[in-house]
Amino acid sequence: MNIYVANIPWKATEDQLKQHFAAYGEVTSAKIIMDKVTQRSRGFGFVEMADDSSARQAITSLNGADFQGKSLVVNEARPREERPNNFRSNSGGGGGFRRGGFNREE
């Protein structure tokens, strides 16, 4: 089962997150999402657990629990929504050069 984890402290590592969930069962992976520009944690991530019943127990036990001074938000992850490759082209458009402000008569 894939688990969504929010409110992760910026200083936390993926190994620390994995160990925190390992108390409830086998953790196959732990991933903290990083900002592409700053390479700093965005404060959320995903934990995958091998067994669904262990994962549900972890969700129940760790939602609202303290992790390095912050209260975690833990839920079952929803499937990722598909986005078009170039989402800007479907968003209604940008601007362009606009003249304005005065009327020229020549």
C-alpha cells in the first residue's frame, strides 16, 4: 500500500521516515519529495508498505503522531492524476504584447 505523509520536518531524511514506519511492518520504500529548484524538502512524501493491514495500522497510529517535533498527517495515497505534458497549452493562454493607454492619430 502507498501511504501519503505530510508535515514532514525539513531536516528529516528518507531513512528516518522509513524507520518510523518500520515499527508497524515491512517498508518497501520511503520517498520525501524535494523542490526541483532549491533541492529542499517540500514537507511531504510517500511510504510504501508490503502488507495492507500493517499499512492501515501505521496510518491509524501515526496520523497526528509526533515526528521530530511535528505532527504528521498520514493517509492512504490517492492515485496520481494524469496531467497533459504541456499543461500551459490547455490553461487558457498567456498574454501577449498589448498596446494601450493612449490613442495615436497620425
